[in-house]
Amino acid sequence: MLANDPHLGLNLPSIWYAMHLVSPNQNVMGVTLPGTPGIIIGFNDHISWGLTNGYDDVMDWYDIQFKDSTMTEYFHDNKWKPTQKIVEKFKIKGGKTFSDTITFTHHGPIVWDTPYQTLSLGEKSIRNSIRQVSTGRALRWLAHDESNELRTFYLLNTAENYADYVHALEYFNCPGQNFAYADVEGNIALWHAGNTPAKWAKQGMFISDGADPRYDWQATVPHHQKPHVKNPGRGYVGSANQHPTTSDYPYFLSEFYWASFRWNQIHTRLDTLQSATINDMLEIQLDNRSVFAEKTMPIILRTWKNHLKNDLEKQTFTILSNWDYEMNGHSPAPTLYRYWYGILEELTWEDDLGIDNERFIWPYRDKMMELILTNPKSHWFDDKTTIQIETFSHQSLKAFHKMVSDLQNKYGDDILKDWIWAKHQGTDINHVANIPGLGMMGLPTSGGSDIPNATGTTFGPSWRLVVDMGEKKLAYGIYPGGQSGFPGSAYYDNMIDDWVNGIAYPLSFSEKASDISGETIILGNDK
Amino acid sequence: MKRILIISLICFFGLPFTPWWMLWVVLGICGWFATTPKEAMSMGAKVATLTWGIKIGSEFFTGGSILMQRVADMMGLGSSIGLVIATLVLVVFLGGLSTMSGYQLKMLFLPPATSPKNM
């Protein structure tokens, strides 16, 4: 059995188009990106596969030292080497064609990223109040390399067994993806695919010296040394964008993977199953339990318990004391908890690291959980702008008072009605060009980030698929949109309400056209 | 009334084959034949309302209401009925204006009326 629900930014028309392709050498069903000649996520008579983002670090920056401002030669490996210049022409409707000369080194193109150019390199000038440096910074990005990912999908569409699946993934270049697999013979597998550079620990995390060949990408990780697993004893495999390897894996893949909150919960659910059914898999996709809240809330509540100032704070405390840690849209508890957490983050990190993403990215929730559970008197909790020493308890309580006050100002006094999660967060599916009226706004969804049902304000499960690869294939799927891209069609957004309610549709899979419901459209003519 | 119905039918069936603004040209020509400003204004408003009313009504009940609802949202009108009413108000105004234009154009070409005092 295979279940897959890649979480992406949501738009209308939807990124996916459901399709069933039957030809002399294939019978395959699933979703495709409109215009793509094949199924991207789906199943055929023999195998099924699904994708999640791999998060490999395949983009590095290099400081380049040019001989002079003409940028015709650059220094590398103790030699001056020639650059390559390519003129790109941009045709502008109603205007003159704009020409841009792009300088290439062997690392990649010189990319002007003006606010972040270093002062120490090359000539400097000020233009439009932005510091410009004639010495550039090269971008090495795997996506610039020639590749043929379509071949991977064509081979998957026609694959018959595990060996075909592994072979198909050899051609997958970028962006790195986890390919989950299940077949009719009962095999399950997961392969972390992509032409990832073979890096030493932390290589490329900082701007590299473009003159030193030791920083060059030397080779790629051999296909059979990429992280993969087949038929493990526990009876399941999975990925929720967590780190794909153990610490003894020899290659450095990336510094960033999503914290394991989601995978831990999925793992817990799968561990309790003896024989999974399609409904079990759909329920796990809709699992709203917050592992972070479950582990930290008892500690948090203790910091508030004896400091409740008014009835509203008492009611808030009671709601969170009785919370089952489910991020349900009809409950106010997720609103209270997430709003409180946002304030706690500000109180913890801002005095040390400044505003989030301005100079530093604030540490993620897993780091905060570690501090709450193991080091509540950490210096990070201390507000450096005050004389006294603050701990987690101080900041937690301060955040609590502010949370109640802010939410009261925002939503009024009726917590159970007006502070509910679906109203506070909800989901907006905007039109792809952000045209008002052509999207669906304020959908009453449950879930949230770091929850198996990772549904947010603008993102969520872009396609839910569960397929039982038994003798007779049983498959269910849904995506938040419709099969038509025309906003005037009833099929533009007809699946959204069911998607919100966690309903999936049976997928009619057969190689005989007569077994498939729907209309027959004959394309072309008889000539 | 008979004249209004005939002009409305011509406009309705001619619309799919001509640019949308031809409706106003046709009404301008009709205004030429009006005998008073009131008659011109009334004829234009009625023909335009009838023509557009049938057109938008038939579109509304044959699947067009979905797109109308989206356009209404886009324009902040709230509902597709609001959009229909807004376009009908606009059409009454433009229809009357078109026939009045035709009527006024005709007046430019007529000799000025002789004053009884100068007789």
C-alpha cells in the first residue's frame, strides 16, 4: 500500500491534473503537471510511487576574483582562466529588446545580488543607493545542469518491478526527491534520488572561495550510495521531509531538513497498525496531532497556573488544560497555543538575533522544544534589554498575558466561537496570478505546520493519494481544485470542499475503456 | 412597443457576430429617427435593457452564473445578482445616451426653427 500527500503552496488552477494514460506499453494513473507527457505521482499495473521533497543542498555561492573590470579572466587554481560571455535578449512587448551580458565561470553564472555583495572584493560604486561591486559572485546550482527528469517519469510509468524503479531514478537530477515505492509483489522502498554533489561536512554552507579548487564540486553521489531502504523489518517506510540518513552516512547532503515532528507522529501511527487499510492511510494523512504541544504543554501550563488574572485567562487556561493536542479547525486551543508560541519566539530570540530573517534565521521549533524540556534557564530566554534575568517561566507567562490580551482585542470575548483555529488560520487558495475572485479564500481547514496534516494559510496537501497494490488495485485521491482551468467552469474548484472535509474519491483504474466511467472523446480523424 | 421589440431582436441576434460596441451604434441610428428627446431616451433604454437582459439572463441560467459570481467577487459586488443589476443600470444609461446622441446628431443637420416673432 502506498500513501502520498506532497505539501505545496496551493493555487487555482491547481498544479495537478488527474490523468489515466493507456497505450500499448503502459496503463498508468495519477496526477501530472499540466503539459507534462506522463504521470508524476501515481501507479500502474505493477508499481506505485509517490514523492516528497528531498531538501538536498544543491546551490552554492563562490566569490570570484577577476583580473580587471572587463571580467574576461578570473583566478582559479593559481591560473587566470577565461570567462565565457553570453548575451541574453529579453523581448519586451511594446518596448525595445533588452540585452544582458552574462558572465560564466566554470562554477556557474555571475549573479548580481547587490545587497549582499561583499565590500572587500573588487571595485565599488553606489548606484540607486545600492552598493555595486564589479567583482562577482558565481552561483553553482544543480538545476542549471542539463538533465532529463522526464525520462525518469516515463520509465516509472512503464516500470514493472523494483529494478525498473531503481533504474528510472538514475536519470533524476534536480530537485532532490524522496521516491516512495510499493508494488504488487509486496515490496516497499524509499529512494532519496537526485544528482546530489558529493560534499564534505558543511561544504557550501558559507560563501566559498572561487579561486580554490578544493571548494569545487568534485563528483556526485553514486546512484547506489544515495540513501535508500527496501523492505525493512518494521514493515513500512516513509518520509515527511525529515533527515534521510543516520549520522554515519558519509556524504553531506544538507544542513536543513524539516524537524521530525511529523514523521514521529506518522511513525507512531504506523507502528500501531497490524494490517493497514486504505482508511487507515487516509486517517494518517489527516492526523492533526501536535507532537510539540503534546510534549511541552504540561510544562507550559505549570508556568501559568497560579498567575491567572481574569475570567478570560482562566477560560483560556481551562481550554488548554483539556486540549487533546489535535489541531482541529473547530477548536480554539490551536489558536491559543500557536499565538502564544509566536510571542514566546519573539521574546526568546529577538534580543539576541534581531528580527527573524533580517540577519539571522531564528532557530526552529525543535530547538525551542529542546530548550523548554532540558534547559528552561537557558541564556536565550533572558531578555538582554532588562537588568533582571528572565527564564522560560517568565517569558512563558509574559507571552500568555499578551496572547489573551491580543486575541481579545482581535476577536472579542467569545473564545469558543470566535477564536477557533479555522478562523484564525484557515486556508486561502489564491489564483495563480493573484486575481481577486478567482481563488477560494478562508477555507475552514484543520492541521498546521509540523502536523502530519500540514495545512497552512497558503499551503497544504496538494494531492492526497492512497493506493492498495493488491490483485485488484484500489485507489483514492483528491486535490484542492478541479480538472478545469477555466474559472467559469463548475469543475474549476469542485473538489475543494471535499478536500477540506478529508474526503477522497475512488479512482477508476482499468485497462479496458469499457470499465471506465465517463465520456469517450476521440481525438484526430480517421485519415 | 412593436418597434422596440424588432430593434431588440435585431440587436440580440446581431450581437454574436459584431463587436460589443455595435449595439450602441445601432441605437444611435435608431435615435436619429426619434421625434422627441424623450422618445429617443426611452427607446434606447428599453431596447438596451431588453437586449442585454435576455442575453445576460440566458447566460446566467446556462452556467454563466459561476463566472458572474467570480467577476462580482473581483469587483467587490458580493453576488452575481448584484453584478447583473449593476450591468443593467449601466445598460439603461448607455442605451439612453446612444439614442440621444443619434437624435442630437440629427438636430445638427436640421435647419433652425423659425421664430414666430420674425414672421
